[in-house]
Amino acid sequence: MQPQNEKRIEHGGSVMRAARQFPDAQKPWIDLSTGINPHSYGYSPVPATAFSRLPEPSDLTKLCETAARCYGASSGENIAAAAGTHLLVPMISQYIFGGRDASSVKAAILSPTYAEHAHACRMAGFQTVEATDFAALAQADLAIVVNPNNPDGRFIADHDLLALSQHLAAKGGLLVVDEAFRDVMNEPSGLVGKVHAGLVVLRSFGKFYGLAGIRLGFAVAPTELAQDLRLRLGPWAIPGPALHIGLEALADQAWQSEMRQRLRAEADRLDALLKTAKIKVAGGTMLFRYIRDDNAQAIYQYLGQAGILVRRFVERPDCLRIGLPAPDEWQRVEAALCSGNWQR
């Protein structure tokens, strides 16, 4: 039975909500709450036929092959593309555990993390635990790890995840590793080339390429599971405009390499700014910094009045996540953070 009392999950990016909370804030709003690359990929014009015609099956096949080369998968046969990775966990779970009573399936999500994964497991009827200890995942049937983690950047070594996946596979279980922020790392391939019966890897398109509205994500899985996912998703899982943009961006190795260097430099710039502002950085990735500071709520309120939205966490009031500003936003962000006009 699916739970009926699930609370609405809050995410970053709700500028409309922030505008209601801070009606007198400086305009225009600067949104640093999402952890999305502020330098969007510059794709070529989308042809009119991408909107007027159904996508060709061969284009989806080509997208999967291009994603396999980009991420380091063995073949396009190991890839399933969907309109966002959040759609894939329920389908993967159905394939692995569909023959069992859902209430007997133990799911463990390494937390705190992206909330949609635990939500999906609860909606499937699984016994769901948000575990703070990596070792506890070994007791689960389904374990989910976001790596590097959102929001704090926690990173679990690939060999430890591979060992866990082999342990789970031996008892018919599965490890899902969500590598949504892996693209920004020095070794961006992660576990993609090592998928097996106990390991599925998710990759997100929108964050690194700065195109979250495209809604495109991938599962990298053993061939049989990937084929099942493609059948479940259907022949038009990805709309024409997303196919056009995804094919270009995933093949553009020069842009990818240059962007990693640019994001690394801008993350260093943000670190220096936060240090000057005496704000404590506890973690992050090249796309965001995770703040743990006793004055977090005062900082949030002050930045909100300045028209700068950062991500706060109701369950962790001493924490904030701050993304990278766009080029024309740095001056305002620097002025606000360095003013120090909050109680310390």
C-alpha cells in the first residue's frame, strides 16, 4: 500500500516562493539555490521539425550511444534515457523486486541527501530507512547513494561502492549510485564502466550542462535491465528538442573539459569570498558549497532581503547550500556577503 501522508518535498529554485517571503527584496532575483551550472551549454538552433514531428527511434538510439561514449559505458545497449533520473528508480525497483511483496523489501538511502529517492521508495511500499552510516546499507535489499552527495558533497570511494554492490548482488539486492554531480570531478566516469547485476548508475544531464529544464537523465545498467527500462519508457521517452540538444552537448568533449576548469576556478573564487565573509564551508562540489554556520538562518534572511536566494534546510537549520553566481551576478553577491550585516 502506498503512503498517503507523504509531505511535499522542497527543492531549490523556487524564486516565486522567495519573492512572496521577501516582497521588498532587491530585484532582479539571483538564484543560487539549485547547484546548476550558471554557464548553460550553447546549443545550435533547434529545428522546427523537432517540435512538429515525433522523434525517430534511431535518434534515441544515437543519444544512448553518445551518452555511453561520454560517460564511459560499454555500449549504448547499457543505457536507458528518461525525462529526468527521478523517473528511473521506481522502474528499476519494479524490475528487480517486482516478484516480491513490496513491504518485504528493505530500502536504505544514505542520508541526508536528495529527498526524491526516499520518497520513491516509500511510494513503492518498501520499508525505507534514511541511513547516516554507510555500513548500514549492507543490510538492505535496495541501497541508494548519491555520489558526490547533494547537498554536502560527501564522496564515497568507488571501490567501497563496488564492494557494497557485490555484497548486495550476492543476496539478490541492488545498489543504485546517483552520479548527478560526477561530471564536474577530475575523474568524471565514476562507476559507469563497472555496472553489473547488483549495480546501476544514474547520470543527470541538466546540472553540468546548465540546462535543467531539458529534463534528461540516464540509467547505466546491465544490458537486460537497460532493455527493460527502454521498453517501459516507450519509443518517445525523450522529446525532439531534448534529443537535439543532448546529442550535441554529450559529444562536445572540448566544452566539457573547458567547463570543468572554469567551474573549478569559480568554486575557488566562491571559497575565497566565503572565507572573507567568515562563513564556514563544510563541503560541496564544483557547482555549490555547503555551509554549516550558527548564523545560517540570519545569513539566509539577509541574503533574501538582498534578492539572493540560497538553499536552506528546515531539518538542518544551521546549514545552507550556495551555488555559483553567473558572471553578471558576482558583484552583487560579493557586496552582500562581505557586508557582514547579520548578527554574529
